[in-house]
Amino acid sequence: QPQPGFFPLLPVCSHNVNGLSLYASPADRPAIARRSRVLGDLASHLAVHKVVFDQECKFFAKESPSNYFLSRAFPKHSLFLSAHPANLRRVVENRAGVLIVAHASLSVDFSLTQVPLGSDCGGHAVAVRATARDPTTHSDFLLVNLYLPASDVPHKRRVLRDLASRLPSGLPSFLGGDLNLTFAPGDS
């Protein structure tokens, strides 16, 4: 029985998908096959994990969680995404993009809302606040998915500073993603 102040130990999966191929034309059979495979992988992750963090989704700038393919693949789950603001043209030129898929069962005990982040975080970070529906049995927490640029250290710092200034303090957090950590110049 959960005690006050309890937050769940969530099975979380982080997955760099390097493109969901959501916009593949019917003539592009390899891309159609990739989209099917990637969405199948995500669905199988959700069969085991309560939360899936995806990076390098390469969404269009005005993308919404109601995207046909995403909402069809995950009709009962909560979807939260952040697209890179420069992703306006062809899909092959798109970059970054992060997604959090929260299993439908989380919505039983928590209300999930996306935390507004600054422009430096566009496509590189998405954060979700889980607010306990009954604070006598559960506590609030944060889900944060990051995709940090590998070689652009100043941008990486701006993303992290923006996150630190906008995320509510004092909440337990589940942080994951592709941090592109480099320990030596040759790592990038």
C-alpha cells in the first residue's frame, strides 16, 4: 500500500529512433517498412515499460501529439513531443525531436501535463509533470527526455540552463535520453 509521499518506481525505456519515417510516401517502400518497424518497436517497449523516451524523432516544427500515425499506434497512451523549430521543409532535412509516451495506466493515479520550455529546448527537451490525483497516496514527479547535440557545446549548455530555470524544483525526476556525452574531443 503506497504511503504519502510515494511515487512509483517506473520502468522507463530510452530509445534513439533516428527518424520515425512518419511521412513516408507509399512509393517509398523502405521508409514505409521502417515506420512500421519503429512503431512496432515502440509498442513492444510499452508492453514492458510505463514510459518510453524517444530521441531524434525528426518531427515537423508544427507537429502535434495527435499525429495520425502516433495516435493510431498509441491510442490509449499519453503523447508529449517537442519538435525542432527549424524542421519546416523536407523530412530528410529534419533534425532532433523528442517524444515521451506515457502508458495509459499512469493516468489512473496521475494527471500528466507538458511543462512549457524555452526556445533553446525546441526539439531537444520535453518535460512532463505527473500530478498525483490523490496526494495522500502518491507524490508528484517529473519526466524529462533530452536529446543534446553532440558537438554544439554552447547549445547543450543553453538547453540545460533553460531546463534548470523552467522545471519545478524539489520534485523527484526521471531524466533520460541521448545526452551525447563526450569525455574527450575525439568522442564527438
